[in-house]
Amino acid sequence: MNARPLEGDIMQGLQKAAVFFALLVGTVLLTACPSQTNISKINSDPGRFRGKEVGIVGRVTDSYGVLGNGAYEIDDGTGRIWVATRRGIPSRGTEIGTKGYVHNGFSFGGRSYGTVVEETDRRTRGR
């Protein structure tokens, strides 16, 4: 009995499975990541981004919070936008990358923030 054809079939099957898995992972990664945008684009046409997940990177210029909830303002050099969070407030001057969903007419603590990003994830780089 010749075992070579069986080994070839197994190898071919493994190669097909590996290619399928690589395509699946690539598809998930590309569709799961929000695109990074600049703040001026969001502020110039907030309706276009309403309810969509975006990624922004900049420096924290202002922040307000109570018991880990609050908002902080990010400046990316093209504009400023407020980010609402439940994950603690980063300090002023922190370089930060955040992703979240864009909302209009957001209020917190009796203050209106207009267009806001509701944070879903964050990465910081220190001061």
C-alpha cells in the first residue's frame, strides 16, 4: 500500500485550511477596525459620522470627571472634540489615541458638548 498519495491529500487539505483561515482573519481585522480620521472632518460634517465608529489621535487639552466618568477634549492639530468616557479621565497633556462612536447634542453635568465621541477604547503614550 502506498502512503504517499494520502500524505499529499492531507498536506493539500492543510494548505487550503491555512489559506482560508488567513483570509478569514484578514477580513475580520480589516472590518473590525475603525478608520482613523482627523477632528476637522468630524466637526465639518458631524452628520456623516453620526453613529459611526471613528479613531482619533491627539493631545488631551481639557478634562472633567467624577468617579471615573466624564469627558476630555482632544486636539489633533486640525481641531478639537470632546470624548465622553466611563474609563477614567486622562490628564491634560497626555498623547492619546481613542476610538468610539460619534454623537451630536451630548450633555454631561449640565454642560452641552455638541459633537462628542463616546469612547469604546483608548491607548495612551504618557506625557
